[in-house]
Amino acid sequence: MKEKIREVIFGTSTKAGRTFDVVLLVLIMLSVGVVLFESVPSWSVKYELEFFYAEWVFTIIFTIEYMLRLFVSKRSWNYAKSWWGIIDLISILPAFISPFISGYTSLRAIRALRLLRIFRILNLNRFTSESQALAHSLRASYYKIMVFFIFVFMMMVLTGTLMYVIEGGANGFNSIPESIYWAIVTTTTVGYGDITPVTELGKILASLMMITGYVIIAVPTGLITVEMSKYKDDGAKDNLCDSCDHDNPFGSIYCNQCGKEMLNG
């Protein structure tokens, strides 16, 4: 019986295991929805009793599920301290803490992290090679991006200081940090509008910052794209299997002809 329960709870290759995970995901989404809707003042007052019962029904279900996982695990402590074990635990703790300590009610939404189990259900490890390519590109462009951000930071400081000198406190630019905040908001094209230049020279500088913002946003994307292109070109040249010399698609981890692990995949 213990083996059958373990196969259902931890298995994703069987029909029963996949059904269990799908039902669990639906329950998680419903429980998160309860927490989100409960935060709406008018609904929390009108449906207070319904939200209370629904929350505790979900909490009891997830608590039983967590205890079952501990029970059927071959090494319960290893599961308890694993990534999934910690997420499962912290998803039920806030519900037990909230009646005694105020302010912890909204933490129940943290159980949305359990939706990450969808990666196991959909078997998304097929995209491992693509994620490796992206990670490699990010590492390769790390220093270039850091230098770029340092340059952007210096530009924000200089522009904010200049705007502080041009506009001054009379026009809302009360300090250099507040002016730097305006420079960041303007360059990123967010434009909250809480601080706006009034003088002609200030408007000209603001216009230049807006135009420059489009260039600044595009640069990191270009740097990463170049590294991804290089990674793909390098992988395409060395994509022959060492065992059978079969030419495999880019990013292959195993040869699709003989099944041997690709050393350069």
C-alpha cells in the first residue's frame, strides 16, 4: 500500500500520478484564488464565513498531502529539507499562524509557489538545452552588461544633477536624489508625471532623456542576442556524435541515432 501511494504522489509517468498532480494543481489555484479574492474589502466582509471555511478546507487537504509525502518517502528528512518539501511546508504554515499573529494572512498566497509542479507534469525538461544556451549567453555577456549598467547609472546621476540645477526646488526638483529618480523614470519611459520640468531647457533635456531611453533598453537585449548567436554557431560546428558521427540538432544532449551522451551538446 505504501508503494502504491508513493507511486501516485511522487510519480508523473503513471496515469494515476499525473491525475493526482493535475488535481493538486487545480486545488492550489483555487486556494490561491480564495486568498486573492479575500483581500478585496467588499468581498471579505460579504463572504467572510465562506472564505474562512474554504481556506481551512484547503489547509487541511494540503496538510494531509504533506504528511502523506513524509510518510511514503523512503527518506522523510531528505524530502522535508528538499526544495519541494520546504515549499510544501511553508504553504500550510501561514494558515496555522494567522489566528495567533496578525498580518500573516496574506502569506497564504505563498502556496502559489507550488504551481511550479507544472514543470514536472508537463515534462518541460525537454527544454533543458535551450535553457543551457540562455544561461551560457547570460554568463558570457555578464561583464558587458555590468559595464553598461555602470555607465547608465553615471548618466542618471549626471542628468539628475543637471536637472536639479536647471529646475530647482521651485519646480518640484527638491534634491539631487529626487532629480535622479526623475531621470530614471523618464529614461525608462515609465513617466509617472509626479515630477515634471517647467523651464524650456528642462523640457529639452527631458526630451533627450526620453529618446535615449529607447536605446538604453535595447542594448542589453542586443548583447545577450549576440552571445546566443555565437553559442549556436559554435554548437553547430561541434554537433557530431563522437560514437557514430551522426549530425544532431543544435543543443542535443544525447545522440538521436545511437543514444550516447553528447560531449559537446
